[in-house]
Amino acid sequence: MIKLLPQFKKKIQINILYQMLISLLISFVGSVGVNNMLIIAAAKISERFDWPSLLYIFPYVLTPIFIVIFTLIFLFFTRKIVRDLITLEQGLQIISEGNLNYRVPVNRQDELGRVASNINHMTEQLKQQIAKERELEQSRWT
């Protein structure tokens, strides 16, 4: 198992936490904005068509709408980091199955990009080490 240096691990945690908090904040602000527009629209519709019961029912409809909008916005803003983590995981799986010619795409310039670069470097080193061992084994038999 590969152990990360404590400061490197902390940087990754802080970077991911920061990105998630920004996504949460944007999701919350966006959801509140949409909900405020829906409240105003419901009030105008209720007033225009003389449906006072709409204002009594609307809060029960508004909460699920808020949750759905919040979730969709959050997923939209976090999809890139999740996609990059999935790419890293799939790349490690391919390499662990013995395909030392595979290289993990380096799509970022942050800590996750450095992880991808380190995986590629480690794979190259392992490939070279195996080639040297095979060469030594061949030289023993000749």
C-alpha cells in the first residue's frame, strides 16, 4: 500500500474540502434564488387567479423542489472532481491487473494531477525494473 506524506495528504483533503464547500455554497445560493422566484411566482399566480389555497399548499411543494434543485446544482459543480477520482481509480485498476503500458490521464494541475503523474512515474519505474529483471534472467541462461 502506498502511504502519502502527511503534508501531501492534508493538501489533498483541504483542496477537496475547499472545492466541496464552494460547491455547497453555490448550490445553496442557487437553490434559494430559484425558490424565491417560485415563491414570488406562486404569490402572483394566487393573487391573479384568486387561488388563496395555492399559498397554503405551496410550502409543502417548495421543500422537495429546493432539495432537488440543491442536489442537481451540487452534482453539477462536483462532477469534474468525481470524474477525475473515478479516472484515477480505473487507471489504478488497469495497472494493477498487469497492464504496465497504461498511463493515467493527467487532467489537473493540483494535487490530484500530481497523484496521476506519480502513478504514471511509478508504473514506468516498475516496467523498467521488470525489464531489467528479465534481461538479467536471460543473461543467466545464455
